[in-house]
Amino acid sequence: MTRAVDDMDDDFADLAFADGAEGERMTVDLPADQAGQRLDKALAPLFPDLSRARLQALIGEGRLSLDGQPVADASRKARAGTYVLSVPPPAAAEPEPEAIPLTVLYEDQHLIVVDKPAGMAAHPAPGSWTGTLVNALLHHCGDSLSGVGGVARPGIVHRLDKDTSGVMVAAKSDAAHQGLSRLFSTHDIDRLYIALTRGAPSPAAATIETRIGRSPGDRKKMAVLRAGGREAITHYRVEAAFGPTDKPLAARVACRLETGRTHQIRVHMASKGSPCLGDPVYGAGQPATAVREMIREAGLSRQALHAAVLGFVHPITGEALRFETPLPADMAALQACLETL
């Protein structure tokens, strides 16, 4: 059964596609008190995983029926009854090789380790069909890239958010892919991230243990949940605090992942009241005026989060490998500014 990548770990995913997937039939009941509205507006809350635009398109394609009768006009008035929506499986796009420069930290016949820049998606997805790490790897590695990840995600065993920079490993052989996947699934990977945060989390060092899943209020976001979701564990330590000692305006925080859930560090730092600076999704509340000016001066236009360290035992040779990269220019410039507070 195919699972959406966003429902998997950020840093580990079983990315194989299901062959012959037939899509999904979604059935909902529209009560009488919701009738009379425009159809797509009335049905949108009943299909929370679909945008209204996507719902409109599916209705226009004739994929909606009411009590067994097709409905193809999203603007008509909604009637009470049982609606069935047929959602086709996503097309498995076959990415093309692209001559995108890569910062290669290590490479052999089995795997490749790169320093991914911010702004580069790990693999093709809606909104990022080209210019991804997969496109670059296909050009760099050619036919040697592992196919276990599926047509659209060859070689990818873990991922970073598009606007998170740092160290990533990709598999060039199926044996390496399977071995790396086991290491990620059993948490036998050393993963250290550096975050520049609004304020400083308290206490200065601790372990955050929660459950993370889809936010009930916004399906595009993740959230700490009381029930459901998946276990998420982050060990963090404030390496430097900037501004007044009693109430820092910002901090440099080292976060070591024990699990790798979607947006885990961003959600956990936000749950401590210290979201990553520049985070457009989880950065609720404004930083201090001086910090906002520093963000502009540094040219930071994304969440201040960098995967600084990746360490693991080579799944084929058994060699212990560890890679560390410095902060990219935007985060380094911002830290330098913060140090003047």
C-alpha cells in the first residue's frame, strides 16, 4: 500500500511505490443542514486532505457522484446525501537528469553523501518537479543510482525539508539502500542539527518526548498530539544565547534526533516557545525588532535549520563514517549579527 511521503519520517522513509494502484474511493454523507451551499464549499470540510482547488478539479473530471449519479458542476447547490469521490493515484513522474552542481562530501560505488543547499527539494513533488536532489543525482550518478526508492525517488533513503540545509546520504546500490534504511529505522544514525531560535528554550538542555502527527486544525502542518501520531524524541542543548541573560532574544541550539518525524525539530522547538527563526509555518509570533532586522540583513528567507552532522556505519564495508558541515552563509551571517546583541 502506498503511503504519502509526508506521513513518514523526515529522515527515513519506505519510498517504494505500489504497482497497479487504483486510487481511492472516498465516501462522505452531507447532512441536510449543510445543503444549499455551493457544492465544493459544502464538501471541502468533509475532504480535509484535499485542497478546494483539487476538489473542484476532481468534480470537473466527473469523479464525484451523489447517490450513484454523477455530479460534474462544483458550483451547483449542494444536496443532502451520500457522495462518493474517486481520487486517482498520483502519477509516478519520472524525473530527468539535470546538471545541477553538487557539494559531494563522500562517494563510492555504494553511496554518496552531499551537502544539500536550502531551497532544493530532496525529490520531485507537487511544486518541485524539477531542480531537486534526485534530478542532480541522476545526472551525477547515472544508472548507478539505487532504484529501491521508486521511479520518482531513486536513491533517497531519508530527506531534509526543502528549506533545511545540510548533510544527506543517498544510495547508489540496492544493497546500500536496504542497509541504510535499516540504520535509519533502528535509529543507528548520528544526526545533529543546528537551529537558530527565537528566544532560548528552557531548560538549557533537555529531551523532548512527544507524539507528532497531523495538526487537527491544519492538515498541512504537523503538531504535538496528546493521542495518536508517532513517537518523537529530540535531545537539545542551547550552545549560545543572545541578548539579555534573563530573557535571551535568540539562541543557537544543537538538536540531536533520536527519531525523525516530519518537521520534528521545527515542531519541537515551537512547542518550547522557541521556534526556528524565519520559519514560515511554525514561527508563530514575531522575534524582537532587532532580531527581525538582523534576519533581513543576513538575507535569511527560510527556517534557520541546518543538518550539521550525519554519522553512520557504512552498510556494506562496515567503516564508521561521520560528516560535518559548517553553517551556510545565511545562517552564519545571522549568527554573527546575533552575537552583537
